[in-house]
Amino acid sequence: MNINEVMQELQNMGTEQNRKIYKRHGAGDNQFGVSFANFKLLKKKIKLDHDLAIQLWETENTDARIFSTMIIDHTRIEEETIDTWIKEIDYYGLLDQFIYNVVAKSQYADKKLKQWLNSEDEWIGRGAWDIVIHKAMNDKDIEDDYFEELLIKIKENIHQSKNRKKESMNNALITIGLRNEALEKKAIEVAEVIGKVQIDHGDTSCKTPSAVEYINKAKKRKN
């Protein structure tokens, strides 16, 4: 499929109801309102198409950009492209897909984490903690002390961090706590010191999960 065909397909898949919901979450006006179920259906048709992904990103349409992250070849992404694209993002839904699908899987993941971790920029900072989440979920070979250091950073910095970065830090705290029993104990200790984390979710029904409650519920489900 070429760029025009994909854009038409995305437009046809969008709904007014989804547009309203995504706009409340920060997606803006330049979007079609495509559901993730439909993204997955279209991805099955296209699989990977790096050049098409680049073209989709350049449209600046939010749905096109989200889909771009799904079909791009992360082994071919250039560091300059990563640095350019993250500066163009101001919507957490797009940012998370960009990090999880592209940056965290790329050869630049560790480098970007180090560069971004202490950033005061809301979106770049969130991007760093999204990489942490991806590592905590998927890389079973990382030693506990790596995450213990990150737990200290969360404890020391979460409350003064910007809104959506703070949200990702809270999610990272939970994800680290779900890795194993030792990290679970340390994550809960940190969560208890931190207390309630205040996130502004805007005009949505979203609520900020309590790390302690979430980890304990997950533990009960496993048992």
C-alpha cells in the first residue's frame, strides 16, 4: 500500500466518538480517531514498511504517526530521527507508542535513557521512564541493582517532575515492583515513602493507580 492508500484507510477506520475521546486525552485535532483494534488489522496487511512509516510520520497526523511506529523497522531507525521525532511529540499516547515500538527496541535505547532520564522536559523525561518500563517488563537479564538505583531516582524526584513524566515514573515504580519478590519489597517501600502521586488527567475518567495497591493485587492474582 502507498501513502495515499494508507491515509485513506486510516480515515475510513476513524470514528467521531474516538476523535472526541482521544482529543480529551491530548491528541489534538489532526487525527482520525482510529482504534487500536483497527491499527492491528491494518498492520497485518502491511507488516513492516520502513519507508512508508517515515512518510506517515511526515503527515503530522496523530493516527498516521501512531501507525508509523507500528510498521517502522526499529533496526533501521537513525539516532537523528529519534531525536527529531521526540521533540515533535506533545501527546502521551503517541509518545508511549514511539518509545515502546521503536526507541526501546532500537540500538539506541540505553543511550537515549541516559540522555533523557534527568530531562526536565515533560515528554523527553516521560520517554526515558517509558524505556525503563519496557526494560522492566521485557529484559529478564538485568540485575536488580540496576532497578534499585532507578527506584531511588523515583523516590527523590517524582513529586517535582512534570505531569506526564511523573505518570510514567509511577508506572515504572509499579512495573519494577512486579519483576520479582526482592524488587517488589523495595518498590513498595519507595511507594510508601512517596505517598499519593497526583496526576492531572484532564477531562477524562482516568485515575492514578496506587503503586502499593496495584502491586499487591497483582501478587494476589498470581497466587
